Amino acid sequence: MRPPVLGVILAGGLARRMGGGDKALLPLGAGTLLDAVIDRLAPQVEALVLNANGDPARFARFGLEVVADPVADFPGPLAGVLAGMEAAARREPPLPWVVSVAADTPFFPRDLVARFLDAVESQGAELACAASAGRTHPVFGLWPTRLLGALRRALVEGGQRKIDAWTARYRVAVVDWPAEPFDPFFNVNTPTELEEAARLEKASLHAAGADAKP
């Protein structure tokens, strides 16, 4: 059974280093970055939403509910997490967990949600976040929907913008993944990194084909 988790794909950034526009719609392999992210996350969760601002029609072909930042002026990924929590709370029945992933990180682990849930349970933690190569990746996190009100107050009344500053109030399970043969949390911020993502995609497809041979 799928875990009772809502997946939220964070695509609400301004993509300044890529020259603006929607990074999620950049080409990768036979599809886009967003196609790759959906392919990895959908099997791990109960349902998916896309956090993006502006006209949602540009994402219509993906068939996802698009939820905008509930706080104005592009306050960062915490606003996307809040949008995901609100979407989880609207479900019937409400979903108790939200997992957030970045739309520009096409190779994140296929066991992300399972390991997050295991870590929260085994460590008695309230939240979980990913790590690799000695760095944490707080955009990749597991969030209890019950903290919706606390996060909204932190964003609206407290002006909180940094994920680490907000999560420091809670017990966080940090879940580490190996960074070899490449870092699964490699993300695309520049045209050069998009070229590297295309290379990794081709290498992955080649390896998968080799594994399938008798």
C-alpha cells in the first residue's frame, strides 16, 4: 500500500540563473525535468500536487493540481511546503504527511519517502530531511500536516524564509544517501548543469538497458 503522504513538487522559484521561466519544463531525455520528477515521486505517494505560481494552464498536460504560494512575493520553498500542507488538509480524509521535492532535481532516490517515514518512526522525530556528500537538502523533506498552522504563522507573522531556521524548532531526522556514482540530489540551476543532467540521463538509460540483457 502507498503511504498516506501527499507529494508536493516545488516549482515556484524564479530560475534566475537559468534566465527565468519554468525550469520544470526544460527538456530532459524524451520529456522534461518535471516528467522525470513525477516518474520518481508518483509511485512513492498517495497523491501529487505541483507548487507553481502564475497561470496553471501551462502545466495542464501533466494532470496535476497546481497550488500557488499562499504567501505573496515569492518567499521561497517554505511557502511551497505550506501550499502542500494546505492541499493535504483539504483531502478527504486529510493526509497526515507531506513530502516535498524540487522540480529541478530529476534523479532523487526512489526510496525517498519510505526512508523518511522509517527515520521519523525509528528516531522519534517530527520531521525528516535528506542529506548527501556531507550536506543537507532541506527542500527534500517530510512534513507533518499538523504543523500547518505553525508554519503559516512563521511565514505570515514571523517573516520566516529559511527552511533550516524553521525546522530547528523541531526534532529532525536527517537521512543520508551515498553520492556515488553521482549525487542523487544533483539539481539543475544553469545551462551547463542541464547538459550534465542530460548526460546522466543517457548513462542511466544505458545502464538500465544493460541490466535488462540476459
